[in-house]
Amino acid sequence: MSLPEITRAARVVPVSNLLLFVGALISALAIPLSIRANNGVQELKDSEAARLRTEDQRKIEAANSWAETADSKARMLRTDLERALLRQKGLERRNRDLSISLQSEYQARLQLEVKVSPRHLSDGQIETLTRLLLPFRGSSIVFTRVQDQEAWEFAEDVLRPLYLAGWQLSDNDVGVFVPPQYGILLCVPEQSNSHTAALALATALREAHIDFSIQIVSDDLRLIVGLKPSRS
């Protein structure tokens, strides 16, 4: 080998070594940098994941809080509704009791008015009596009434259809019955030809919805208007 070749070889070797050294140095530096870069990326990922977890946790907690608030409000509404329903039922019960009480008072007042008010025959009752008694015109009957203001005035109502139907009346006023006579009493002879008239009068009283009682007697056909019964 010539001197120039040796010189070139000597020059080449150090350059190669230098390149190797530089490459090794770069490799040595690249590894920590790569590790550091990877660590930085991982830290960024971990930080982002932690942030997302925190945000998700916040959202979950907010959703749970909203749900608890909504549930609490729903329970309060149900409680208020139940109380309102109870109040409504209480009011309905009180109104029903009040209505029953008022109805009872009204019925009691009507009964009291009936008890204290005098008896009277309506125009319809008088018309019914007259119509049913008219076919038996000329029938004879003894009419008796007690000496009482209310009974006397009621007896005038009972007499009217008898007069209108043309019945033959014999008045027999009596002061006081012993025992007292109440209501209307139809006295029917046990054996008499006036049974037809008695049956006609009884039928007419029933059709006119007038309360009366019947008693079998030994004398004449008689109609007695007594005192007002306590139940009337």
C-alpha cells in the first residue's frame, strides 16, 4: 500500500469512528427523549381521562341530585294530593251529614205543621166524593160532629159533598164524647136496608184517600167527625 492510500485510510477511520460515536450519542439521547415523550403523552392521556372522569362524575352527581329533588317534589305533591283528597272527603261527609240533618229537620217541621194545622178536604177530594155519592142521591144518614173548632170546620168540608150529591142529612151535634172520639167514624147498622149507602160512602172515602174507621151499630147509618188524631 502506498503512502497516499495509508493516509486516506487513516483519515477515513477517524471519520467513521466519529460517525459511529455521533450515532451512538444520538441513540443514547433519543431513548430518554422517546421515553420522556411517551411519558408526556401518557400523562396527557391520564390527565384527560381524569378530567373526563371528573366531568362525568359531576354530571352523574348532578343527575342524581336532580332525581332526588324531583323525587322529593313528587313525594310532596303526593302528600299534598292525599291531604287534599282527605279534606275533600271530609267536606263531602260534612255536607252529606248536613243535608241529612236539614232533611230530617224539614220532615220534622212538615210533621209538626201537619199536627198543628187544621184538617181540610181539597177540591179534588170533594169532587171525588160528590161524583161517587151522586148515584145514591136521596140516601139518608145521620151526621154527628163534636163541639170543637177544628172538628167543626173540618165537618163542614165533609158535609159539602153529601149536600152536593143530594143525600138526606140529619144533624146530631154532640158536645163531648166519652171516651173522646178521634177521626172519622162510619157507623153501619147491623141489619138495615142502608147497607148499599154505607158501602157507597165507604168506597167514596177510600177513593178520596180519607182515613176513617167502621163500627157496626144497632141504629141508623151515621157518620161521625171527631177530634183531630194526634198523628194527623
